[in-house]
Amino acid sequence: MRVLPCGDRALLVEFDSLELVLGAHARWSAAPARGVVELVPAARTVLVRIDPSETGLAAVEHWVSEHPPQPLALADGDIVTVPVAYDGDDLASVAEAWECSAEKVIALHSTIEWLCAFIGFAPGFGYLVPAPGQPALPPVPRRATSRPRVPAGSVALAAGYCGVYPRESPGGWQLIGRTSIELWRDDAERPAVITPGTRVRFEAVSS
């Protein structure tokens, strides 16, 4: 773990793995230090934002060092269920990469429980990974050429991640299906339905 200053209102904490990021984010979110106003996880870092009127960077750095990541254990709580029509343009390509049938891809993807590790690429776009205790799925390469337009609600895979496009945008992930759920709501108090730490299950439905 390495702690770096990020301006005068934040620390950037670097880790060697996503698993450590998840463990740190879960522990710090459950009992944040006084003056910590936001925790922003990424693939290998957690940004710790503070209110300088409440605390200082030195104090928070000490708190971080005294609270290292712990193995992530999923707490009881609500799970976001995402209905998916598995008719994506790249479903056959994923099946070929996994050396199985399209039906097997659907079964594997919809059987495991997913966890939102962090948000990136676009507002509300969660990078989902298999939750602790769930089997990892084979990685899927990005498309050689990105699509200029990916419809909102598209369910996609890339590397070891799954994502659901919250709004129409360009994208290079492999599309395996689509959902009708609105995952980003501009007028909501919390616009994103899926946020870091959210547990997600995908449910196969007819198109």
C-alpha cells in the first residue's frame, strides 16, 4: 500500500490488486474517519477526499495506515436484479472465445453474483467483477474496433469485467444482451442505480 497526496484535499492510496482495493473500500466505507467525505475506488487505487475544516491529510494518512484492507465479505443487503435479453451482437463471439455454446455463456453469466468494483468510462458505468466466493469467468478481449454507438442498457464483457451501458455512447466491449432497466437517472438524488459495492444479479428473460 502506498499513500500519495492528491492536492490539499485528498489522498490517493495505491494497492497491488483489485481485491485489496475492494477490501479497503468496504472497510473504510463501513466506518469512515472523521472528515472523510468521499471514497472513490478504481482498479488499483482508492481516492480519499476530505473536508479540511474537519481533518488534515496527515491525520487521514495515519488512519489509512491503521486500517489496512481486510478480506472482503459480502454483507446482507439488497441486490440489484437486472433482467437481460441475451441477444447481443457479440454473444456468438464470446461463446467461441469460451469454447462453449451461447446457452452456456448465458447460464454462466446469469448464475453468479456480481459486485461493482468501481465506476469508470462514463457516469454510472460500473465495472462488475464476480463477487467473493463466485467462480471467475474467462477473460474476453475488447473488440478490435469500437462501435460509435452502443445503445443504453447494453450488457457487455471485456477482460474480466462485466458492464451495463447506462446511456448511449461509443464502446468497444463485447455485447451479450440488453436490459430495459434505467440505470442512470439525471433527476434522482442518487443518479446511478449501480455504485461501488452494489451486488448485482442478471436474470435471463425473453426478448
